[in-house]
Amino acid sequence: MALLLHCASLSFSSVCLSDRFFLGPPSTSSSSSSSSFLSSKCSSVKASRFSSPLSFPRFTLQVKALESGNGTVEKDESSLVVCFGEMLIDFVPTTSGLSLAEAPAFKKAPGGAPANVAVGISRLGGASAFIGKVGEDEFGYMLADILKQNNVNNDGMRFDPGARTALAFVTLRKDGEREFMFYRNPSADMLLLEAELDLDLIKKAKIFHYGSISLITEPCKSAHIAAAKAAKDAGVILSYDPNLRLPLWPSAESARQGILSIWNTADIIKISEEEISFLTNGEDPYDDNVVRKLYHEDLKLLLVTEGPEGCRYYTKEFSGRVKGLKVEPVDTTGAGDAFVAGILSQIATDTSLLQDEGRLKDALRFANACGALTVTERGAIPALPTREIVLDALLKSVA
């Protein structure tokens, strides 16, 4: 979609070991005609039944989804993942390798890391919800509709009449890597109040997932801390992806301190190689001893993503590496979020895999495939794959 955007008034910052694979009914993913900007991955997927299990050596994936009488998939709310934070509009150049000034046009796509994870989990057949704030504007209502169309619970979403929905322009290099320019000074996501939290929704989650952007400014910072405390007190698993966006923080040191300020409360942490270097003041992210410095005593799982190379995993009992799925990258936006959606969708269904290295590695292969497939399309939410697409890619990779 080509789009001319006037923004003179906005300020910005540059910036399992079995030999058989048992498959339940696939999830559905629907989209309305009003969301034509979504890629073909967002179009309706016809649900089908499989009368016999597929053969898939050394890979077991568990998904709880029941088909209702009308043919739709009902999500298992006992494995609910609630995602907290920002949701915004990404504007992605239609041509890679050009600066923002040189780009002839932009494709509008919904995004924001926590929202991406929520949609990703739903696409994979899991139950998810999003808590955050958008503007009481056309973009804000569009984002709420996108969540609803993707079967994400948006009851915890709030609308601010005095601030706009955040925007991010994404520069795509020829290799698909990105640079961001944000319009959010302030945007509605920064203004969520503690009093606006849906605590009942948070407390019934199996996993509560969040990033660090919501820690940058008040009042959202206080809302974030209160939400995480409510989840922790209710026995909910806390999942943390710092998702470093340095230009949004006042300084590098404030970013480092802010990210680490909530580090020891998380049960699951996902970080990138670059974030390891940043948080350890330049130490080698490939050195296991360096990574172990970031492993706190109450942590259940530390994940390090390595882009196309896959990921590393660390628990108290074991550690290792899982190779990635090779694809031709178009746009890496949302790849990490798709990975997070892939692994959380599995942990929410069965937390015992955190103690079983074989099954954990199987789940991480699935998560790696989720991330890899997302980079083959432009935009974040439009590119998030369905479970059927991920399974097909994994089957082809071992054929």
C-alpha cells in the first residue's frame, strides 16, 4: 500500500523424542476486507482434520485446540499468554536498500513487540491477550480490530483521547535488517495508568510476557511494575524480552539500568547477541561464561537468539544450541517476536518441557522456524505464520 503521510506536527526519535508427530486441528486465522494490507498469511485458513499422525522424526509438538460445533477453533484458556506493552503502526518501505527519504512508498503494517507475540501465539493455535494503550484515533481502532480479527483477547486495551497511536518508520537494508525512526512524544502507549490495568485478565494467565520499552517513562512504568507484581503474586510465569531500542531511552546507561532493574523477577528471558554485549558492557556474547553472568538464581530459561543461526538455551541443569531454518530474508521485522510466540505457545501448553532437554529442543526448533518464516514477508504482524505453515516448513526441512 502506497501512502502519503503528513506528520509536521509530530516529533520523533531516530534511531519429546518420539518417532511420531501428533497433530490436532489447525488453527484458523481470519481477516476482513478492511484489512487488505495484510499479506496472504493473514487470509482465512480453512481448518482441517488429520485422521492419522504425520511421521516426523525426533519432533513432538503439543497444542491444545478443540474444534467446536460450528467448525471454529476454541482456544484452551488454561494456557493463556497475556502480553503487555506497546502496539503501533510500522511503515515499511516497499523497496529495500533505500533510506527513508529515498523510499518511494511505505506499506502500513500493525506492530509493536508485545502485540506481535500475542498475534503470533494466536496464529499458532494458542490463547493470548494484549494489554496496552493506543490513541483514540483511526489507527488505534484499526489495531484493536486487528487483534480481534486474529482471535487475540483485547479486553485489556485502552484508548487515550489526548495522545496519538505510536508510529515507527522502518528502514530496510538490502539484507533485510532494519533501522527505526519513531514518532511518539508522547504516544498513547506511554500513558497507560496503573488504574487502567485489567488485573483479572493478568491473574488468570499461564504466562505474562513483556518488554522494556514500557519502562522508559511514567505513568506506563508504574503500570508495568504493578502488572508484573500482580502476575507474580498470582503464580503466573513471567516472560521478558528486553527488545532494546536505544534511541527511545534518554541514554545508554539509563537503558542498561532500566532493562536490568526488573531482570531478577523474570522466569524466562529471551535476549539477542547484541543485547548481551550491551548489558555486559561489550563482553563476548558467544562466551558461555559471559551469558551465565546474566542467569539469575530463580531463572527457569535463558534464550539467546542468533538470527539465521538459530538459538542457544540455558537452564540450571543443561544448555545447548538449536540450529535455525535457512530462508531468504526480505524483512527481519518481527522475527524475534515470532520466535518468542513459538516457544511461549509450547511452554504455556506444557511447562514440564522446561525440565526436559529433548522436548525443549523440539520446541525451540519450532520457534526457530516461526522466526525464520516471518522474515520472508514485509512487516511484523502480517508476516507471522500459522501453525500449518510452520509445520509444513519443518517437514520440508527434514525431507
